[in-house]
Amino acid sequence: MEIIKKNYQPKDIAGKLAKAFIRNPLTAVLGISLLLLGYLALSIMPREEDPQIAISGGAVIVPMPGASPKEIENIIINPLERKLREVHGIEHIYGMAMDNVGIVNVMYYIGEDREDSNLKLYDKVMQNMDQMPKGVMQPLIKPFDIDIDIPIVTVAFYPKEGSKVDDVKLFEITRKIQQKVNAVDNVAKTTLVGAHKAQYNVEVDMGKLSAYHLSLGQIMKAVQSIAADVPDVKGRTKDNKLVIFGVKNAIESVEDVGNVIVAQYMGSPIYLKDVAKVTEGIDIQNFKDAKIRFKNKVDENLSEEKKQVTLTIAKLAGTNAVFVAEDAMKVLHSYDKELNKLGIGYLVTRNYGHRANEAVNELMHHLIITIIIIAVMLIFALGFRESIIVTFTVPAILAITLFVAYLSGQTINRITLFAFLLSLGLLVDAAIIVIENIHRHLHAHDAHTRDMEELLIEATDEIGAPTNVATLAIILTMVPMAFVGGMMGSFMKPIPYNVPVALIASLFVAYIFTPYLSLKLLKKPKHGHHHDKEAK
């Protein structure tokens, strides 16, 4: 039987790609490289639960002691709001007037660069300092930083049953752990919620104060003068004989506080203990308590509450929440023995990194199941070998999409994963169309006389134009989503970014690898007696 070679010249990009790669020895290397790049991107891409949205803004706090809310509104809030309206990109301005202070909150449009926004806000306030009324103190500008204000890990520390740990000791140990966690790479901010520090409390007796003709302001100044914690500064010889310079701490006990001289009365000193009761305790002015509730094992309707201190850990923007959370947990576990010895327990009440990692792993699990289902369906529709060819295209396309997403600085989050799931049903379309046309050509009546390589190129080239147009139409339905503004537009942005990339990748993978694998795996069917009779 003579094989006829027509030297077919492809007209579409599909046929040209098929011709260029069908016998190229680097095609297999390209396929393996794509899969490895996808796996590398999946391993090193930062993982988050939600995409980080660029929200910029800040608060301008202007103190004016002695001013009423009405005065604050007229001479601070209203003029400041008018000036801030001159800044480009501001969406909302909220002013609040209170006794002694005015606060103006500024919110920029979603997507505005945070650093540029903060700089514009600071410049505008500083440029108009000469218009501030007399008596106004230096304004305080506090920018919002949503990237580091939302914690990825929260840990609640509490005293165990029978533990003698008090509030001060609990604060000291949690602050020690906080300091260690804060040194972990990519940890941006740590805070302690519900902590109480040790302090000396001074309860002034107003009757005695009046008897000595003293004011509360005199007491405050006297206490403030020794409120700084001054450490010992000493230099000594080896035998400890020569002291070059030494400053002893002014306050070391309740007695030291009580012996502070607040005034002179008829030539005699008046001590703080004469007009006030001094005790050693915690910061009673701090009303921010945190409690943890445990269910009763015997009766679920009963519960037990205990004081707790929550350590919050936030990460830097764009870093991997999984790695940061794991590193923070390693530091925490290194204190397990010390905490058990002190009778302090802890619960991890939030682990954003663990949740993000589980979400990504679950998607990968579902993708594998989906690929298997597609392969099984194609076995019945096209055949075993054809299903293997189409099944290969799915991980190859996802690998390209993941790698492009990594290069563009994206993170793996629930919206990115949704984009992959959304495009999953569309990824195999091009490959199925190509393999179906190849299947049709292989079963044509003249297939046994055609050169296999030429037949595969022609079959791929035939469906190139309609497949390109169909894919372009689907891409164009996704493009408008990229122009949606506000919070929703920024939140859903991974969809119009990743779905078109996946669809374009599906075309190239279908045109390059489907003919190549068909040449390796598929064979022309035997047509039997019909062709034998024609030969006679």
C-alpha cells in the first residue's frame, strides 16, 4: 500500500504550531518543564484565605485643650475637611468633634496606592499648619494599614486550674513570647489584648488634700517627676571598689512612692503618703479585659470563664501566610515546658495560615478527582489513548496559569482558586476539539493512504480558526469584570486575570501537545475488506 504525501501547508496558527512541534525533540522537554514550573509556583506562591485589597486612608487627630465640640467643629473640623477635599483620590471624609480634640478620618478610593495616599495626606496637613488657630497642638496623622492590622494567628493564654499565676505574671510571660515572635521573618505586628501591667496605684484623699491646701495638679506633677523607670548606670573595677557614676532607681517599692515630697507646708515636707493611699497592683485604669470560656464536661449548659491574654500576630503584605504561621507556632511550642511549669495554658483561636493551606490542598485534591472523571468520560466517548492525551492537557494548562500568576505577584487565595475552578470546564474544550478532529481524520476512508504526520497537522489546522474565535468570545465575556470598581472589583480581580490566561494556555497546549502525543500514541485503524477490494 503506497502512502501519499501531499506536503500539506497549514494556514492557521494551530497547524503551524502543530507542524513546528510534532517531531521536535524539545516538545517532551517543554511539557515536563511546564509541569515542573507549575509545581514550583504552587509550592512557593504565597497562600492566603482572601485576596489582599489595597485600602488606603488615615486619621488626622488635632488636639485643642479647653475647646468645646462646637468650637472644634467650627475652627478645626470644617476648615480641615475643605482642605483635604483638594487631595486627589479621596472618596470619603468623616469629621468628629469632641471635647479638646477633633478627628478627621479620610478614606481613599479602593485600589489607590497606600504609600502615595499617606504621603499626600501628610503633605496637605503640613502645608496648612499656618492656618491652624492659636492653642492648637501639633496634629497627629495616623494612616490606616489594613495589611498588618488583621492578624493571621491569635493565641489565648490563660491560667490553668489551681495555678497561682496572677495578671502581672501572665503579662510578663506573654510579653516575653511576643518579643520572640516579633523577631520571626515576615511578622509585621504583634499585640497583646487583655493584658494588665504592674503599677503603683495612688488613691488621693480629697479631704486631706484640701486640709493641706494642695491641688490635684501638684500631686500629678510630683508623681510624674519620678514616673520614669531609670535603670542603674554604674562602672566598676574588677574588685568592685571604685564606682565612677551611679544613679539609683528612684522608685523600687510602695514606700518609695509614698515618700515622694509633693509640697512644703510651714517649713515641713508633705509626703504623698500623707494625702494618698499608695498600693502595688495592676493598671486599674485599663478596663480592657479578655476572657475565655470553657464548657463543662459534665453539663454542657454550664461554662467556666477565665481571664486570658490574647497574642495577635500579623504578617507583611504579599508574604506566605502558611510559612509565617508555621514559624510563629514553632516559637510558641518552644515555650511549652516553661508554660506548663508555670501553670499557663494556651489555645490557638485563629490560624489563618492553616486554613489557607487546607483550602489550597483541598482544591488540588478536587482537581485530581476532576481530572480522573474527565479521563473516564473520554474513554467512553473517544477511546483510552485519546483520553490520556486530553487528560495531560489539564495539569499542563493549570501549570502555565499558576506560573503566570506567580510572575504577576498574585497569591493563592479563595478567589484565585475559584478562577481555576471556573476555567476548569473550559480548559479541555480545545484539546477535545483537536483530538476529535484527529479521530475523524484517522477513521476517514482514505486515511490508510495518508502520511500520519501530515494527517495530524491537517486535522489540527482545520479547527484552528473556529476554536480561536470561540475561545476569544469566552475571554471577552471575562474582560468586563476587570473594569468593575470598588471593593467588589478588587476582590474579584483574580477571575478576569487568570481565566483568560488559562484559556489562552489551553489553545497553545492543545495545538502543540495534542498532535505530538497523537503521533506517539494513536494508530490508523484497520479498515478490513473494504480497502482490500479497492486495492484489487
